[in-house]
Amino acid sequence: MKMVYSMLAAFTLFLSPGFTGSAAKAAPLAEGSKGSEVIHIQTILNQMGYLQSGPTGFFGPLTTNAVKQFQRDFHIDAIGLVGPRTISRLNDVNRMAHIVNGEARGESYKGQVAIAAVILNRVESNQFPNTIHKVINQTNAFTALNDGQYYLEPSSSAYRAVKDAFLGSDPTNGSLYYYNPRLATDDWIFTRPVTKQIGNHVFAN
């Protein structure tokens, strides 16, 4: 029960707006570090497939190796220390996994990667903000934020879908929008040029 409580506490910390700033000012997490922040980092790394063991709260050699692999894949110096850049990217992954889970929980894995890809496509587009945090928090950009599904615990497939999108997978061919034609209520979205349909979602530009 204590471990479950610690994991929930770490999860709340990571989602709070001030976590990244506080962590950025603190000393990097490294081999030998302990605590709730380590638990949450281990949880994300485990969900993404980098860490095979479950979270323990102790930053040991296995966690160091997992961090290095994450850093290599996400173009961060692979030194095994969790400093500001690594924390920032882990936060991005975590936020995106919550969107993917909330928006595409019942879709195929390809459909989940597609949602993650749209977020990254928006970051790269001059029509949208240039950070993941700002793209996700645009007013009415994602239904999951409005209906609360964003706050559900993401599945492992949601985290892996985000990873694959970051590594270059984009089933949408660069799409900036998506919608479920059975549920969409904004007429404007139906005017966008359709690029592809994956499961229940139509993708467009």
C-alpha cells in the first residue's frame, strides 16, 4: 500500500505545472538517488519499454541504462543523469501519453500512434504553438482535457505509441487535425481536406 501511495504521489507531482521548474533547479537525479521522483521516472521508462523491472524508487544501474537509452532515442546526451532536458522530455512524453490514452484508448495501436503524431506535427507547424505543452493546452484542442479523460492512467501502449511517434512513425502523413465523424459537432472541421481514416478517426489538414 505504501508503494502504491508513493507512485500516486509521484504521478501527481509530475503532472503539476511546477514540477519541471522545481526539478530543473534541483541536482540531477543519478545512480544512488531515491524517492518519489525516481519512482515516476522509472514508471514512464518501464511503460515505454526501456526498463524491464517495475519501479522501486532506487536509481540503480538498470535505471541508468534505461535513462541512457531514452536519451539516445530522444537526442539528449546519453550520460545517464536525469537533468532538466531529460525531465522536460519525460514530461512531454507523459502529457502526450495522457492525450493518446484519453483520445484513442479504444483505437488500434496504429490509431494511437496517429494521435501522438498529430501533436508532434502541430509543434512543427507555424499554425500552432511550438511546444508540446502549449499545443496540448490550447483551448478546446483535445476533447480529453475537456471531459477529464486526460487524467486517467495511460496504458503502456499509449506510452509506446508516443515513443514510436517521436522516433518518426506518422501514419497520418503529416496531418494536423483529426475527428470522429460520428461525434464531431463543429462544422468547421468537416471543411478540412481529408488525408486518411484510421479506425474511428478521420485525419485532415
